[in-house]
Amino acid sequence: MTEAVRLGVIVPSVNIVVEEWYPRVVPAGVSVHFARMQIGAGTSPERIVAMDREDGMRAIRQLASCRPHAIAYGCTASSIIQGHAFDERLRGEIRHMTGAAATTATDSIFAACRALGIKRVTAISPYPEAVDAAEHRFFAEGGIETIAHASFGITDGFGLAEPDAAAIQGLALRAWDPQSDGLVAACLNFRSHLVIDALEARIGKPVVTSTQAVLWHLLRLSGVTTPIPGYGRLLREH
């Protein structure tokens, strides 16, 4: 790369996962910059919508000031709860306000599933039941059928990051339906990237996570195609 590439990621204030992981694995010449949106206690739909309305635009403007080449709105639940029209409008607002390429967590998941040929999935998440059910409806409206699923039912936003690799892998294997084209793990405050390679080896199918898909999509939108090993077929082969 002849020019440094800057990636921007907007996350809820409780996120402690991707800010630590992304800078460690991006290729040389790529930097990752973050902005946080304040969110109140809990992971209810009402709390998430309030975060978007009260702090989302501020975070976008803040991140724009470092002139990133691509920006991701890193809250899967925001789009799941508010729908595809919200997601499309949000990406348009980010492009208009910043001049940068834009994606969201759900947009990245759909792009990853297209790249991997995934249409029927087993879905896992740390979310409470209401958000998890909204996720499956959202996927269906975008052409991805959830044929099996499981969630941890965590209602505390900070607590979404608590399940360790063994717990996440256990949840995924218990839920796994071999009729699926692949497995999807939602939420950017979920340590799902730690088990992608192990899960793909066990199930013989691709695994897409919010954490991994957002990083992959940001890199590709920025013109970076360097393979990243250790986190599944998506980052390694596509």
C-alpha cells in the first residue's frame, strides 16, 4: 500500500471487543479509529433506539474528522430493531456527512453471506429474546432464512461480552443444523471471532460473525484485499 488506509468504526459505549481486536489484526498500513455512542443500562429496543437518536449523528461527525476511507456503524441491533429502511437511510447519511464509503453491521453480514453463498443459516447471539426474534425477521426480509437458532438472553449491554470462547462454541454446536449453508453470530460486543476457525473445522461450513464481517467489509470497501488468517474463510479467502 502506498497510502495509509484509515477505517472508522462507531460502537455503543459498552463495546469492549472490537476496539481491542481490530487494530491487532489489520494489515500493515491500515489504522482503525473509533467513536462511541452513549447507551443507557440494558439492551432493550427502546435503549438502542434512544442511543441512535441521541448520539448516533454526533458519533458520525466526530469520526468524520479523522477522514476515514470507510466507516461502519457497528451496532447490529440498531438495524435489526429498526429495519432495512433505517439501515439503508443510515448508510446514506454516513456517506453524505463524511464522503466515505459506508456500511453497517447487518449490511456487512449480508455482503459476507453473498460472498460465501449462504442463504439458510443457524443463527446465534448473546441477545435477549425480543432482539433475537427481531434478528430472524430482519434476516428473512433480506433473503436469509434462519432454520435453527440459540441465544444467551443477556439483557445487560456490557454483559454481551462476557461469554468466553468455550461458551460461544458450545452454544453454536448445540444449535447447529447441518441443513444450514453456514452459521451467523450477531453482535459486535460478542467474542464470536475467537471460535470461527474451530467452528468451521467442526461443522464443515462457513461462519460469519458481526465482528469479522464488519472488519472484512471495511477493508474491501477501502480497497484492501490482504488475506487475514485465523478468523475463518471470509477474511482468509474472500
